[in-house]
Amino acid sequence: MGMDVDVVEGLGRQLKSQAQQIQSVISQIENLVNQAVSSWDGKDSQDFHQWWTGEHKPNLTKLQHAIDGLGTSAINNASEQRQVSGH
């Protein structure tokens, strides 16, 4: 069947947009965690902050990069297909 270049390219753009939204969520959570930590002293506060910075933020960032990469791959594949097929 081949590829519907316009559809795949559009899906790639949507994936990249979703990756940007994940980055926005990461920033919002970072702000919330920082607000919590600034109002909270002690070991529990430090553990809470470390849980975010050491585990959750890196995992979300990795996810964001992976989805952005999927989008880039889809766009690149569509572009290559367009060049090969002359469309």
C-alpha cells in the first residue's frame, strides 16, 4: 500500500506537539514541587524533592524526548517518501 505522506507527516507534527505539552507539564510540576519544598522543612521535604528530581522528572523527560523522536522520525520518513515518489 505504501505511505500516505500527508497523514504520516501530520501525525509526526502531532507527536512533536504532544512532546511539547509533556515538557510544559514537567515545568508546571517542577514549579509545584519547588513551592511545596519552600513551604516545608525537614527530611520528608528533602525526600519529596529527591523523589521528583531523581526519579519522576528524569522519567518524564526521557518520555518527552522519546515522543519527540517518534515525531521527528515520522516527519523524516514522510519527507524521504515524498522525495522518492516525487510527491
